[in-house]
Amino acid sequence: MATPSDSTGRWGLRTDLLRHGDDGDSSRVGYVELFFDLVFVFAVTQLSHSLIAHPDGTTLAHTLILGWAVWFLWIDTTWVTNWLDPDRVPVRVMLLVLMLLGLLMSSAIPEAFDGKAMLFAAPFVAIQVGRSVFTALAMGRHWPENAVNFVRISMWLATSGVLWLVGATVDAEQRIWWWGAAALLDLAAPRAMFWVPGLGPSRAATWSVRGHHMAERVSLFVIISLGESIIVAGAAFAELEIDPTSVTAFLAAFASTVLMWLLYFDRSERTGSHYLSSRRDPGMVAQTAYTYIPYLLVMGIVLTAVGDELVLQHPHGHEGATDGWTAGLVCGAAAVYLVGNALFRRATGGPWSWPHLTGAALAVALVALRGGVTPLTLSWLTNGVLALVFAADVLAARRRSGRDAARSSET
């Protein structure tokens, strides 16, 4: 893996706050990073509960924008702690300050498009710009080339920050356009390599990513999101009378969480981590597979949690049918999650996973059955699709292993 340059700049902090060494303890996820993650347990909960409380298309659009902001904030911090040592006191202090600001931001999520827009936007912008400026200063004397990257990043984040802040001052109907534009700008920045007039673009070769650390951090966020599914299902079930229908609905919710866990952690995570860690040029892989794509996994899980809540509350639907909103959430969430897994596989060196892509199409097709089946039945049918994808993926992997073993024996 590439290492920071030994050249010395003339600006920035004198204290060396960089991680040193390759893998092993140098790539260990620090306890302060896990502590930092607690804020995002709350943030993910806020996202799903807002959509549960206001089940409509407008709130879904709000959730997607706010969810991207939450994810982008977290993954940007993960990139920083991939390079800065969280055991150093200044880095710990930075993370604790970000925690406080993140808690304020997360508390505003349910009313971010109402009366608490500035409470969401101001901490978000302060985190993004402040963390990036701190990182540039921390690297200035010890890794000048990457310090300039963070100067570029700070400029992009400050520009999008203006859109976030202005959006907080306008009414809700206009705010979605301002914040949507800000989210798109944040989305485009890494792909534009943070190009800035006079400074040019960043070079992916300078992003010497610690693969095991990055992969473990992203996996932990997926676990946080799956934990939210458990919380939603458990809390909803606790308020219901115990009968065969409620128990069956609870089991359906639990089964969906287990299947999503299996599809990523049993089938994709380890291979992806190995691929990232073994690359000589891991920067673009980390940007695609571990920065962009996991957003689909996270939102698929969040939307599944919302769908599970609706099924638990109204398992029989209306006259034995499923309304379009519930059907779209239950089936669409599964499709999003499967597409996310297929893209992750492809971005980490594997072929296109046809079981995942076929399963996503089949999950969407299940919406057509909504007029003749209850939400509970539709939930189990969607779980059946996830189970079939998992089984097909296992069989395909065994066939590949068998063919590889046969070729090895022939040679």
C-alpha cells in the first residue's frame, strides 16, 4: 500500500497525526470511532421514523435527501480516520466535537423540512467544512499532496454548504430544490476529483486507502442500519396483541433482516474487503464500492424497516389487498438492496450477479400482485425472493469452485 510522502510542507500542524504502518494494529478501528457511530444509530432511527409517521412521496423524497446527507457525513469522516490516527488526542477531540454537532443535526431530522431546517443545516455544514479544514491542516507538513486534496475538498464542501444554508432559510417547497441541488453537488464532487480552478483535480494515486479499515467501517454502518430494522420490528410488535397474525408478521420482519444480513455479510463483504486491500490503486475502488454504493444498501434497509412497520400495523391491508404505498415500499426496498449488492460485487472485481439483478426485477414485479394479496403475504413473497437469490448465489459459487478445482486437477 502507498505511504504518505516524506516531504515536508511549510504550513499545517507540527504534530504528526497520521496513521503509520500497514494493516494490523495500524488499521484497527478505534473505540472512539465506534463511539462516534452511536450518533448515527440515532440518525438512522430518525430517518425511518419520519417516514413511518408521514407515509407519502414527499416525505420519501425528504428521507432520500437527508439520508444522503447523513451517509455522506459519516463516510467522509471514515475517509479522514482512514488516514488520521484516532488514538491521537487532537483527532479524538475532533471526533467528539463532530459527535456533538451530529447529535444536534440528527435531532432535527423529523422537522428538517419544517421548523428545524437551520438546526439540521448549520451543524451539517460545520461538520463537513470543519473536518475537512482540520484534516488539511493535520496533513500540511506531513503529507502535503493529500493536504492539497483536502483544500480542494474544503472548497467543494463550502460551496455546497452555501446551498444547504440558503435552503434552510426558504420555505419547505423551495427547500427541497436547494437541498436536492446541494446533495447532487456533494454527490458529484468525488467523481469530479474535486477539481478546482488553479489547483486542478485530485489524483486517485494519492488516496492510499487502508482497505481493511475502510471495509470494516462500512460494514459497521450496515450493521447499524440492520439494527434499526430490529428496533422498529421489536417496538412495533411490543405494542400489538399476541396472536398468530402478529407473530407471523413479526417473523416476516425478522426474516427480512436476516436475509439482508446474509446477502451482504455471508456473500459479499469478505470478498470485497480482500479485493480492496489487495489493490495497488485502491482509491477509485474505495470511492465507488465503499462511498457511493453502500448508500443503496443503507436506504434499502431503512425502507425495509418502514415497510415492516406498516405490515405489522396492517397485516391484512384493506379488504385483503395491499395499498400501493405499502407494496411499493416492501418490494422496492428489496429491489434497491439487491441492486446495491449487485453493484458492490461488480465494483469489487466480480462479474455481474444475475441472481441479484433477476431478484430485483422479480421483487418489483411483485407489486402487480398487490390487489389480490395482503401486506403480510406480500412481505413473505418478497422474503422468498431474497431467499431464492441467496440460494442461487450459493449454488453459483459452488459451481465456480468445482470448475476451478477441476481445472487445477487437470494441470
